[in-house]
Amino acid sequence: MDLSDPLPRQVLLATDGWSTYFDLYGPYTALILLLLTLAGLVSASEAAFFSLSPDDRALCRDSNLADDQRIATLLERPKRLLASLVIFNNLLNIAIVVIVTYLTWKFSQNLQGRTSWILPLVTLVTTVAIVLFGEIVPKVYASQNNLIVARKTAFLAKMGLTVFRPLAMILVNLSNQVDRRIQRKGYKLSVEELSQAVELTGMNATVEEKEILKGIVNFSNLTARQVMRARLDISAVEDDLTFSELMALINASGYSRVPVFHESLDQIEGILYIKDLLTHIHQDDSFDWQSLLRPAFFIPENKKVDDLLQDFQKRRVHMAIVVDEYGGTRGLVTLEDIIEEIFGDINDEFDDETPVGYRREDDWTVVFEGKMPITDVCRILNVDATTFETVQGDSESLGGLLLELFNRLPKPGEETIYADFLFHVVSADDKRINEVRVRKGNEVLQSQS
């Protein structure tokens, strides 16, 4: 029987109608199922290859397995690989649609005009089959088993890249031309929006990982004044000390770099690197240790921390002196201070394991020293670094924040509330606040009401 001739309706209604149908349309149905399977494999390959982690890629590069080596080779040109897989997948889907359209046309001829329901039904079934079995299911499975699927489909991806290489190269070149010619507009996101994004994308992350992400988000908004060590906490030496006096102070301080000043901290002469003294430790008091000083790096207090980090890298220094508008010394910033804003406190073998500057009484109550920087207070309380920004004024320490809230120097035992924080002055003298108990939680809000 000629396939181009319409199949008589009587044949379909006969006893052997189904066998006749399969004789005529069975090969097309098998071809459609084969193409749909290939489309699902190509979609799975695309999802698997481009969801591999850096560790997975490194594993493939170092592996001796042929599939792993093939994966590493394919990922050397990811744009070309992606273009070839997309072309491959779309051609398979187009082939399915063409064959289904042909079969629909042939089948409609056998129904003698009663075809109003055929086209919508076939369109719906074809769309569901391609989207569900050719896209969603393979990609979901491949994303959860990316390395396994990538190994199984590496040969198929290699074949697609080889066959469609010319067309893929044309598409990649066109996309590169568009990227160069179109001016991209960046997104302007606030710190709050970025913090919310961190919360949404970090549902499965640990507490430490979330803290690191928050530190990265807030990093660009921090200034040197917010992370610096206050003037009172700077460990520095005078330039008129004898060598033996200098060595005694250095042994007591435990620092690897020490600022050296003349008469007062407002006149920093340079930075003394302790490693420069190692070859001179047997010298007597006549030794001119001042000749070992290195130039100090001075920065304004409003300098952004991310810019300061770049300056540290370019100048190859680890310390900067923070000065005010009059040139007076306000504080000191080290590379460790900057890194701790992202990763939290870093203790070396010489640091006391007991936290310095605060003690935790319970999950909601912490007692801080008054000189504790506000940024450290926020990190310990696990709140945003800008929580007290509207009331802290120019103050950098918790004691300064209390002065802003009280508008005077409070006495021991006095309390004040801001937002859901209760501040209780534990210790204070005529000059400054020494200790403050900070309580955070719903009980503070209830006491406000």
C-alpha cells in the first residue's frame, strides 16, 4: 500500500485495524521515541556539565579515566560546548515536531473531515512530552547527579561538539560581538537587598558560611574608622629608647610590627619590623635601631576597607596608620583586622583562647568592654553592621554609642533601650564607660511596651 494515499476509514475500523496502524505508523512512533530520548540525554548532558563544581572539574583534570579526561577537554571551551548542545537539542526537538506534524496530517485524512480536535490534542501531547521528558526530568536528575551523568553523556557531548562545531563557532562569535557592542547596565543593589539574597540562597549553609557571606556583603561599605584599633589600644614605642629597653617592650607586646613615634602618637616616625632586628639582637645600647624603621602608611579615617585592601596588596604592607583631618593619629588598621571582618576573629598560637573584650552570660546577654568597636559588637550579637548607624554619630566604640544615647556620661547601673537592645552600664568612671551589659530579645521589647 502506498503511504502517500489516505488510509480508508474502513481499514481502521476492521478487526486488523490496529495492526495495520502499527504497520504504517510504528516506525515513525519508534523514531519519535528515539529522538525524544536523545533530546533528554542532551538536556541532561547540558545540565550536568554546567553544574559541575570546581572540585569536580579538578578531579576530572587529574583523573586517568577516559570519560573524565573527555569532560575536562570539553570544558576548556564552555561557550562552544554550550552552543553545540543547544543546537543539538533544538534540532532534535524540531525533528520531533516535524514528524508529529506529518503524522497528524496523514491521520487526519483518514477521519474524513472530523479533525477539529486533532491539532489541539497533538499540540498539547507533543509539548508536554518535549518539556517534561526532554527538558525538566533530565535536567533535574542531572543536576543532582552531575558528575555521573557527565561521565555517561561525555561521548554524546563530544559527538555534538564535533558535528555542530562550525555552527557553534559562528554563534559564539556572534554572541561575543553582541557582548562587546552592547553596553551592559549593572544592577544597583543595597546592602539590605544583598543580605536578603544571602539569606535566601544560604538556606542549606552553615552558620559560619552565612557569616562569611554577610561579611563579604558588608565589606565594601566599611571604612577604616569602623575597623581600626583605637588610639588607646595602639602598642607603640618612642624613638628615644635604648636598644635594651626596646627589646623588653617588644618581648612584652608580642607584635611583629610596631609603630615608632617621636614625643607623641601624633608624630609617627615609621614602623619597626621585628624581623629586621633578628640579626642585631646581640647589639648593645649604642646600636642605632632607629635606622631600621620603614616608612609608615597613613590613610584617612573615611577610606573604604576594600580600597585599603588593594593598597596593602600593591604596597606589600600589612599596617596603616589612620589619621584625622588635622593629621593626628586616630587608630591603626592591620591586614588581620580587614580579614577578620569577613572570616571573624583569627587567633594565632600567641593569642589567648579566652575572648578578649567581652564575655557571654547567656544566648541573649553579652558584657562588653566600653572600648569594643561597634562593628565587633554587631558581629558578636549576630546583627547587621549598620544596626546602630542612625544613632552612633561619629563614635566607633560601644562607649561612644552609649554617650550618644544618653547625651552625657552615664553612671554605673543606668540603663537605656534602643530598638530591641537593652544597654546596662556595669562600670564607668569620670572619664569613660568601662563595661556595658547588652541584652537582645523579645523581653526588651516587652519592657518597652
